Amino acid sequence: MGRGLEQALVLSLGTVTSGLALFLPVIIMSKAKLEYIWLDGYTPTQSLRSKTKVETDFGGTLEDCPVWAFDGSSTEQAEGNASDCLLKPVALFPDPDKIGTDNWLVMAEVMNADGTPHESNGRATIDDDDDDFWFGFEQEYALWDVDTNLPLGFPKNGFPGPQGPYYTSVGAANAVGRDIVDEHLQVCLDTGINVEGINAEVMMGQWEFQIFAKGAGRAGDEIWVARYLLERIGERYGVGVNWHPKPVKGDWNGSGMHANFSNGAMRDQGGKDLMTKICEEFGNNIPEHIDVYGADNNHRLTGLHETQAIDKFSYGEFDRGASIRIPVATIQKDWKGRLEDRRPASNGDPYKIAAVIIKTTKKAIG
């Protein structure tokens, strides 16, 4: 083998003696990109943050994700003279949407430098996080034209036609942003997020995805990562995502995040008496729920547009204008199954929402 061919086939170190290369092979270590995702400390609505960590020979499990520090003074989570906060990994997902291979999404909760939960850490408010409680969140949002500061599809100097044709619509006149929505659905499924469906919503440019998960922590993790992926996909299209519960004032539907929930007693024992008891206990704890159901929710919960007023409480069979709807499927199964709290806003923290739902349901059941 000639020297030129040797050098073309191997990377070598050493000296050349008698026309022979003395070499040591260079070992190329595998590199993984871990995208850490967390919630900042901005109030009243937190935003997503992320940064990428490159790891050598990553093992592909949550336990292989190290705790990582960040500058909390830049995210409203610390002062500059003591700025270190910690990212504690809580969920790991493959990331099929990033260039290259061995890419991962790491959902993390924010801890203080001493390892205690940061005050902005909504996940830490979950007291009961086993698989007994099941959650199905219906996440609504508006695709947003960043140039006009209006929902995608809205004319620059006016409004589209009245609501009616846009819900579950088909066709360029009524459905806008489908490429983004379909891409987001596929990426979520490839990531392993349990999205159960999508649809165009009542206002033009408004859409919804639904996620089901067992356990409050897992449900929150999947909602937040799905939100992150939607924001990131929007970057490629130059389209924003508006999570505000009333993105357009006037005779337009707001955006919610209806929370479907059940536990073992509701699914197995059920009964009208049990379901009624739970609903009434929710009515006894209105402030505790509204406090964590999302900022500016008073603009959405007006008693109009399929909502109950924010200062009132009601429940009813099939009633989409009630605070809690008792679904027809639950009634058909001898009152066994889920209830739907329709009050949570689209910008609410699913960790905090799930935590208070668990607390009130357990109080009702005893």
C-alpha cells in the first residue's frame, strides 16, 4: 500500500521511517444534541426557553441527562449577583425535527442553586403524580401573522366574514395554516407525544390539538413540549403562535385548554351521585382554580362564545356553556369516565391546572 493511499484511508500520528507510517487511529466519539426546554419566570404568563447541550456518547435515557445550570438573571428567575439556576431533566423525547442524528428534547424543571424547586416551577405543585389520574388537554391557539399582528388569514385593514365557516373547515377561503398544523402533528407523533387529534377552530386562524396522558406530570410535559415544537416550526414559516385566551376582541371565540380528567373511582365506580359530588366540590373552590387557569381569562370567560362567566359556576350534561361539561360518553357508560373542565385558558400551565384538579377531586371523593 503506497503512502498516499495510506494517508487517504486513515488519519495518522507519528513519524515516517523507511517509507512506513507509524500511526495511532483517531477515534471519533459520537455526539448527541440535547435541547433543554424550560419555563421562565415572567409573569403573569411564563414563556418557553431552550438551549442546546452537546454530549459525548449519550446513553439515550433520562438518567443520562445531566443537571445543567443557566443564567436565571436573564429569565426573571434570579438576581445578577446570584444568577445560577438549575435545569433538572424530567422527560426525554427523541427530536426528529432537527438536522443530523442523535437529537433529543429534554423537558426540565427549574431548581434553585441549592436543589430546591424554584418559585416559578409549576411542576413542583403536583402532590399526587401517579397514573391513577388521566388527563386529556384540548389545546387551542391562534396562528399569528407577525407583520399585521393579527390571526393568520385576517385582512390587514379589516376582518374576515363572521364565525361559522371556520370550525373544522376545508378550503383556502376558510382554513389557513394547515401546512404548519399538519407538520406539527407529524413531528409530535414522531417524537412520541400522544396527540389524539387536531382540528380547525371557530375563529379564522385558530386551531386545536388534543393530548392524552396518564399522570399530571406526564400530561404537562407533553403539552409543553408540543407547544415548544409548534413555536419552533412556526419559525421556519415566519408565523407566530398566540396563546392568549382572547387574541381578538369582539364577537370572536377565545382560546381555551379544556381539561378532561378522571381517576380510578370515576372510571370504575362512577355513578351520577359521584360525578355530581365532584362537580359541586369544584363549585366550592372557584378561586383556587381560576387563579391557575391562565392570565387574562376574564376576557374569555364572559358567558358568551361557549363559556360560563368567570365569577359563576355551573355544570351540565352535554353543556358547552357550562363550567364543567358532563360528556355524553360518560353518561352512556352508566356515568363512568371523565368530566371536562372548560374553564382553563390556552395560556394556562398544565402542571398547575392538573395539580388543582387532583386536589379538588380527591377532596370530593374523600
